[in-house]
Amino acid sequence: MSGADAEERQSAAASTHPLAYVRRRHGWSYQDLARVIADNARILGVPMAARREKVWRWEHWGVVPEADSQRALARALGIPARELELRPWPRWLPAHGGMPDGLPWTTEGSLTALTALLDNGTGDPRGYPIADEQALLDAIADWDAAGAEGTAAGSAGTGTGSGPSRPTSTGGTTGTAVHPAGAHPGGQAVTDPAKAARRTGKGTARGTASAAVTGHWDDEAIPNPRPERVPRQATAATALPDNAVDATLAAAVVDRPVIEWLEAGVLGLRKLDDRLGGASVRHRVEADLRMVRGLLHRGQHERAHEGRLLRVAADLAQLGGWAATDTGRHGAAQRHYLTGLRLAHSAGDRSLAVALWGGLALHAVIAGRPRDAVAAAEAGVRAAGGAPPAVRALAASRLSRAHAAVGADGPSRRAVAEAERQLDLAERESGPSWLYWFDTAELAAQSGQSLLDLGHAHEARPLLEQALAMQDASYVRDRCLYSARAATARALTGDLEGARSLGREAARLSRLCGSPRIADTLDALKVRLDAAR
């Protein structure tokens, strides 16, 4: 292989642009794709040179292809020309970034999204692009609209209480769904601003989240989502393949013991992740998601058990998103979280929805997308209205990290104060069992990291060292991260010997768990300490 070929292959593997996903899926090099476009352009009556350089610029420099090149590429990919008018470049590319468009917020829609995730989003660590900011805003607007519609349906329907929404013969929902936004925490129906935003382009998906819960956190105004036409989607029945797992589960009967085993299994996987890292559990999470999907789609279960199965699937999707984040698979992480939100909505589980939005926010911080982090964290704060205090504390903590990532010192500190207040209340009211890990030590660690991100190493250091002193010894991965972060704070405050001591401890712990995120953290610490010699 020539040096140029090797460089091209390496840069192609590193690219997360949707066009890179399309090329990898078809096995095209930059030159191959240039030829494909030129050939199709000639068929359309437009002479065009096959130059690989222009493909490189589209993928790596953010250059938008001219209209003729887009038309030719769409022809090659079998994309209708109208999609180019409805979706600006590169959003019309079939890259499967973000949440599937156009699915109803029903159990069937959730199963279709889950099938798409399992078929396309769990394999290649670099084969799944991160959805752009607008795609995330659209997902938030969809979520807001679904919550408002679910509330309105519950008020107009039977009004029977707090169960999950159910599909009706018209594709809508009845009962009371999770009310992520656009709905009063008390459950009253209100005007649906998010749905109107998707028609008019004047949305409210960002910039109002904090006030929806506390009334006194001030947030920056951020651009609103654009309206978007939704493409046709397959239904769950047509999307689900007849694979061996589903065939085995066709006659399975889901009763209470089966549900309890599944629920206990997710909790066990979470604790394995605490000790061994995301790389060790991600394949188990995928296998369990496939099993639960099969049970939901074909298994013989009582209607009362459906909500619990959906909740298990949402819980697994949340854990899968975290495992993908921990292993640097950013596109897959985002898709797990967004799919999990649909499942949590169908299950009527507000607290899990908060955890999923919080996971998306933290993922965006780690992936270097701070504006996305703020958008997701604000959605989590909205979803947390009426949730247990521990869940509200989690939402506020994630909002603090997001604000710190964009350099918003005041909002970050106010969010931390709210998280501390809610965690104090949580001592008198227990939260969900899966939130066992969010305690005083975790909040101290997250608060310390926020201060570190804001450049306040002297304030961050005692919090990070407090978190390390309080952390359960069995949480190997977290102790490793806390050690590395505390070492960074010591280095920034002039205690180089203390920083090296904590760095050695972090390196020792890193050998006990598999987490590329830890390796990145330790590499950054080493660079800092080497520079201080």
C-alpha cells in the first residue's frame, strides 16, 4: 500500500461525516465516489470531471457540493430528487444519524426504532455518524410534541391515571404518557408549542428548559429548530427480520418471573460496567436488547407486562448508550439514547427519560459538542418535572456539565446548587433502583469536573479529592477517572508530585477495566505532566 493510500484510508476511518458513512457502506474510495458522481451526472446531461479532491473537501472541509453533484449522487444512491429540496446537505444522505424520522410515538414506532438500531447501529465503532445539531433539535421537538399530544389524549380520553400511552386504531395514543415538555407537571393539557414550531419554524425547543422547572435559572437563547418533512418509514412488522432469535421467542410466554429476571439482569450489567468498563458489557447489552425485542414483538405476554418489557428495553438502551460513549462509539451512543427515549415514552417512565437525556448531554460533552449538550440537558430538566428528587438532581448535574462545557459559569453553578438541593431531598424519598450510583461522591465528582472545565482548578481540586475518598472501591472505572481528574487539578494548582502520584494510581486502575475514555484521559494527563518537567 502506498503512503498516499494509507493516509487516505486512515483519514477515511476517522471521519464522522455522513458522506464517510455512505462511502464505507458502499466500499467507495474518494476517487470511486468521484467517478460514480461523474457517471451519473453524464446520464443527467451534465458533463463533470471525476476529481477526488472535491469529495475530500465535502467530507473534511464542510464544503457543500454544487446542485448538479448532489443530484448525481442522489441518483446513484436511489434517493428521490424531492428529498434534496426538503433536506439540506448533508441531511438527505442515507447515513442513519440520530432518531428515525416519521415514526409514531407508539409501541410500534418504538419497536421500529429499536429494530433500526439493532440492524444498523451497534457494530462498526466508526460506522455510525453523529447527528448534526439540527437533527438533535428536531428530535427534541419531536419529543416535546409527543409529550404534549400524550397529555392531551389522556385528558380527553379515559383519564385513568399514570400508565403508559397505548396505540389506538388511528395511530394515536390514549392514557397518560411521559410528559417531557409542552405539558404542565400536574398533567393538564396545554398548547403544543413544539408541534407548532415544526410547522412554522418558530420553535421553543431550546433556551427555556431551566425555567420550566425552577423558574430562576437563566439560560442563553439558542436558535430554534427548522420545520422538516418526514420521509416514509417501514412499520415494525415489515422492519423486523425473521432471524433465529425471534423465531425461538415466537411462542415464548412472558410472565412475572421472566420480567423480574430481565430487570435484575440489567441491574447486574450496570454493576459489571462499574467494575469492568463499557467495553466489557456492550455485546451483552446488544444481545439482551435483541431478546427483549423478540419478546415484545412475538412473545405471548399479558398487556400488563408490556410496559415493563418496554421499560427493560429503554433501560438497556440507556446502558448501551453509556457503553458506546465509554468506548468512543459516538454515533452509536447517540442512537442508543434517542431510541431509548422512544421506548421510555412508550413505557410511561419519566425517570428513565431523564436519564436518557442526561446520557445524551454527557455524551455530547465528551464528544466535544457543547451546544448539543446544553440542548439535551435542558430537555432532561424539562422531563424531570414531577420525578423523584434523585432524578431531578441527576438532570441538574448534567445541565451543570453542559453549561460548563460552553463556558457559562453562573448557570453551571446554579445548576450544581439545584442538584445539591434535590439530592438532600432524595435522602427522604428513594429514587429508581438503577440510579444507585448517583450519590454524594458522584455529584462531587461531576461538580468538580464542571469547575475544572471552567478553569477553576483551585475550587475543583477539593471536590475531586472528596469524590475519590468517598467512592466505593468496587467502582474501578470511576475511581480511575476520579484519580486522573484529581491529578489534573493538582497539576494545575502546582502540586506536581501529588499529580504524578495520583496519575500512577489511575494508570494502575486502568489496567483493571476496559475504557478508551480512560486511555484518552490518561494520555492528556501525561502530556500535561511531561510539559511541566
